[in-house]
Amino acid sequence: MKKLNTARSLVTLTALGLLVCFASLASADYVYDEAIDGDLPHPDAAFVIPFAAPNPNTIRFTLDVYSDGWIVDVGPAATLESFTLTGFSPDDPTYTGTFHIHDGPLTSDPKLGTANYSSFGIDMLGVDFFDYFEVGALGEGQYLFNFWNDNSPNPTMEFDLNITGGGTPVEATTWGNIKALYR
């Protein structure tokens, strides 16, 4: 009987440990780092990156010679509230990039809120691009984020995306959990 109680205690402690471990992973932030997760493609070949609530969501990338792009899929009852530049290098005001958001997953979809050739650089650190370019929060749908390199060397950037509501899609949670286990 004593062995049975010890075995139950061990199973209970193991289960509780796993619950605590996976609970913290489920609430972990999501980071797409191009240096680790792979090169972002030209916007015509962009893929969905599984950003979702909970936050923060971060993307780090170095602009290729021509352009980089990715798709954000905002789920039902979710809102992409902000898109803030949190890193830009080199620390030189002559290096700039160009930014567009398309109202859909293709470069042929209409541009959302940004004028043609909306150049930016290190001077925009800490700025929410949605406010600055008068885009506003984005509701349910797919949006193509499209960046061009204005000059060389290729700048490296980091953005935080704030998503609220709607819960986290299974794909995003699974992908984030798997990445977190390997960090």
C-alpha cells in the first residue's frame, strides 16, 4: 500500500510540474527572428507568421537588397492594435527603408493607409506605425507587410505587434511552444 501511495504522489507531482511548465509556455511571447527562423521572402512569396495574443509579438529582420514581406492573419474577434519600431540599425540617419501594408495577402491588394514610398529610419524608434501612417487598428483578415530597402547597407529592424482579443490559434500556440522548448 505504501508503494502505491508513493507512486500516486510521484504521478501527481509529475502532472503538476508539466501543467506549470506548459502553462508558462502557453503565455510566452512570440518572436520571429529572421536570423534563427529563416529569411523572409519577397512579398510576392510571403507566408503567414503566427502572431497572436498573448503579447508581445516581435519580428526581427534585415532588409534584403530588394524587399521582405510577411502576412499577419488577424483571427475572429482579434485586433492588431499597434506596430511599433523597437530597433533599427545601423545608427545612421542616411539608411532608410520603405513600408506598406496591403489590405489582403497579396501585393495586388490595395495599400492600407501608407502613401507610396513611406520611408523611415532610426528617427522612428518607438513610433507606432499605425498611428503615424494613420492606418488605425486592424480587425479580422489577412494583411501583407511589405518592406523595401532604400539604400545599402541593409538595415536591421525590430517591430513589436500588439494583438488583443480573439484567443490564440492552435497553430500559433503550438509553433511558439515548440520554439520555446528549443531556446
